[in-house]
Amino acid sequence: MELFDAEAVRARLPMDVAIDAMREAFTALAAGEVTAPPRGFHAIDALGTDGMLATMPAHVAGATDVLATKVVSIVPDNATRDLPSIHGLLVAFDGTTGEPLGAVDGTVVTAIRTAAVSGLATDLLAPADATTLAVLGTGVQGREHVAAVRAVRPIERVHLWNRTTARAEALATDLRAAGLEVVVAATPAEAAAGSEVVCACTAATAPLLEAADVAPGTHVNAVGAFTPTMRELGADLLAGSWLAVDTRAGAWEEAGDVLLAIEDGAIDRDHVRAELAELVTGAVARPAPGTTTVFKSVGHAVEDAVTAARLLRSGD
């Protein structure tokens, strides 16, 4: 059985490879090759405010032929400890025999594959010549989302916002060293101004951006809100956008941005135009250039299973 620590994952899973793996994952989902029961969330008081343990099993048939499950601890209070809020372990088994094949650092996999899904959505929906990116939330996910969007668009300028300015400044220093022009914004709206791609990667429970904050034709990735009571985007922003989700089933269970906009009466379920698998396969046509688009993701176990399979194949 192979073991992949964080260093091994990063060495074998650069962002361009991760994005390609996510394209493979959603193609398999579209082909009906994926069996994934609803993931389980278990509140754990000892893990602090909103702390929980989550389990995410999936089987991917076809050429991938892998059975995998990820166990994740979610500890939002870790932000005060300067630690990642998500830790996990991903275990992969042979899809036919059930033999264990590998164990993977689930914390790093979650960070990379989540951003890679946004990178895939950006490649499908964002302006082809986008050069300015805004990132709201500069923790682990914010950093990975810069890499993901840069992998698919010619980004030259990055606008950063974080509730703790020092954390935004730390990321800004690293990005400037990489040759990017970086501005640390005082507000989310200031960060979004002039940006063609916006990534929201926070644990917000109230909207950070409204429709007036986003220029027409902007593409927005919203990834931080993972429960029905969390939201990063205002209902009016969703109402005025072409809305895609990773999966409708996941959105109806967990996507607070979508569910709360429905509760507000701003949209209904039919406002979701496409799942990511439908965009990847062309089953749903992409919107016309100049359309404001929003991609809301909550994650799917197929992302982890295919990532594990890709890592196992990387040594061949």
C-alpha cells in the first residue's frame, strides 16, 4: 500500500494535473460511473464552534476502478490558532477486489482538489482574456485558488481581501515575489472592483458581495459556504447571474448561498442552469460571452476518489 504525505501529494499533483483530474472526475460522473452516497456530517462539540467530522465515500467504475473514502475534521476555530480549518485522511481501495491501495494526506488533497474544481469552472465560464483576479479569504483555499485560476487564465493582477489584513499581506508578499501585481483591499467590494474573476473562500455567514459589487461579465467562484446557513454572495448577485453548481443534489443539501437566495424569494431551483458535469461534457452550452456567471461548489466525493487514483497512477 502506498502512502502519500503532503510533500508527495504536492510533488505528484501540480495544479494543472489536478484540474485535468477534476475534468476526468466530472466526466465519469456524467457517464454514470460514480456511486457516492450522501456524505455524513457529525457535529463534535469538542471541535469548537461548528466543528464536525465528515465522511465522504465514493466508487468510480470504468477505467478508474477505485473505491475511496475521505474522513475530514472541520474546525473553524483553528483560524484563531493559525492552523488549517480542515484536516483529513483519504484511503483508496481497488474497485474490484477491495484491496487497500493507498492512504493520502486528505488535508492537502482537499485544498488542491477544491481549488482545481474552481479552476475547471473558471476555464469553462470565465472570460478567456481575464487578467485580474480577486480572492476573498487568504487562508489555505485562497492561496490554492490563486494557483488554480493562474493555471487557466493569464492573470497579471491579484486583489486580496481578508478579515485579518496581516494574513492578506503575507500572501501578497509571496505573490509579488512571483511577479504579480497585488493590491490588498480594505473591503470585499473594493477587491472585486475591476476583477474579471472573483473567488470567495471564506467562512462567512452573511453576504460579502452584492450584485452592485460585481461588474457585468465577471465570473465568481463561491466555495467557502458549505452549510445551509452560510453564505458569501447576496441573493441579488445570484439572481442576476448564470448559475452553475458542482451537483444539484449537493447544492440542495448544503449550498447556503443558493438555499438562502431561494428562501429570500430571489431565485428558485430552476435558476441553476447547469451542473459542472453538464458543462464538461457539453450537455449544457456555455453562456454567451459577457454574461455574469457564478459557480457554487460544496464538493463531491468523486473529486477525492479520482485524485487518489491519479496519484496512484503517477508512479507508473
